[in-house]
Amino acid sequence: DFKLIGSAHNIVELKIKEIQGCQEVFISPIFFNSKNKYFLDTIKFNFLTYYTKKKIIALGGINKTNLKKLKLTKSIGVGGISFFK
């Protein structure tokens, strides 16, 4: 019993993940980090969520400072590597 989860950065990739049958999709990067010059922030992130009925998980650049901002999004969860170290 596996759950298929994909990752997207824009509307085109989000639609591809729907076609692939993903049940949930990571959308990234939501916040700025030193690895990515491009990031969505909460407003653009929420716009992307309107284009799908899939469950969305926030990913990228999440830290203690911006963690509260996630309550402003339509994400069901959060993913990260450096935040949980």
C-alpha cells in the first residue's frame, strides 16, 4: 500500500503530477533559502493550490522564522531537511 507523491514548481509540473496519478504533491520552494534565488512565498504558493484538487505539502526554505506563515497556506503538511536536523 504505497502513496504516490510528486514534486512541482509551477502549474505545468503540477498538471503533470495529476496526470501521473500522484495523490499528494510537494510544491517548492515556498520560502527563500541560500540554494534557490527563486521562491514562491505564501501568495504565489496559494495561487498554485487553486489549480489542483490534490493535497499539497509545502517544501523549501522553511525555518523557525517563517514557520508561522505556513498557517496562511492551504498546505496539509510541511517537508524539509535542514529544518529538522
